Amino acid sequence: QKEVEQNSGPLSVPEGAIASLNCTYSDRGSQSFFWYRQYSGKSPELIMSIYSNGDKEDGRFTAQLNKASQYVSLLIRDSQPSDSATYLCAVNSNTGNQFYFGTGTSLTVIP
Amino acid sequence: GAGVSQSPSNKVTEKGKDVELRCDPISGHTALYWYRQSLGQGLEFLIYFQGNSAPDKSGLPSDRFSAERTGGSVSTLTIQRTQQEDSAVYLCASSDRGNQPQHFGDGTRLSIL
């Protein structure tokens, strides 16, 4: 079992819709969770951090964390074509020394 | 500097040559990571430095790969006797502490002919 699993997609949504990206993790001791956006040919860019159960909102982005179920999700409201990218979920290890990245979900927002 | 700086941005070399990739982390960041990303693939962890502690080398794919971090700042990833399968983008990231978000450099695109 991989440490972090994401649906590779591709996920396509129309412009203006809500995009929902999901991630599950195996290490129950993980404390820090992150979402990165990676445009083709570019390096990953941090877009959200979440550390506590519940929702965290930042503009059009909402991260949701459920430690009991070991999943973290990212909602993108009012999706724009510029949101088209690969979204990487990252989870820190129980020791906090290493991060595990999912393989990413490819999102395409259709104008 | 304002962000993580990596050099060179591109490197083309012949099979069998040694290469050195450099990473200059964000000032004050104690944690430094190296990853490798092949075309269309996810991030492959290579090595992690935290302050003056012994590095976590568990991701290095072979003994041809090594890395060092001098003075707790700049890091160099060295690949000896390069092979074609070493071709990838090598990404460096740094963070304030081990459990804080990582910030990535622009990467070095390595091509082995």
C-alpha cells in the first residue's frame, strides 16, 4: 500500500464548477497535510496547508481533513481554466522527518 | 534569497560522466530535500537534511548518488557515472522545520545522452 494515494484522473470540470480532489494516507500519526499545484513543466507550488480536522478556506480553495478516516480533500470553487494543472497531496511522516507525495491528480477546466 | 535557487537549470551530458547539481535553500530554512521527477511521473524522494543531523538517505537509488550540505545551507547532489535512466528533473525543496510546508526550486532538467 502506498503511503499517499490519489486518483490520477484526469478530472475534467466545466468552468465555474466545483472541482473535488481527494487523497488518502496510511500513516495515522501524520500531522501535517499539504496541497501543491504543478503546472506542466514547472515545479510544485504550495497552495494549502492543513493541520487540524475540519475545513480550511482560502479564497476559492477549501481543504478538508478527516484524520479518523485518513483522508484529505481539496475543493476548488468557481473553477477557472487557469486551475488546469496536476494537484499533489503531501503528508508528513509520523516522525515528521519525511514527506510522502501522492502521484497527483490531473485537472482540466473546460472553458 | 527570496526562494529556493537551483543550478544549472538544464544539464546535458554524456553517459558515464559525473554531474553536480546545486541547491541554495531559502535563508534560515533548516530542512532541505532532494526529489527526482521523471516525465509524467510523481515525485521520488531522494534525500533529506535537517540541520546538523545525519541525513536521511533512504531514497537514493544507488551508490552512484550522493549529496552533501555544507554549513547547513547550500547542498550539492552528485551523480557519478551517469546512466540514461538518470534523465529526469531534479527538484530541491526547503522548509522551516521538518513538518512545515516545503518550497520548491525550479529544478534542474538533466538529460543523459
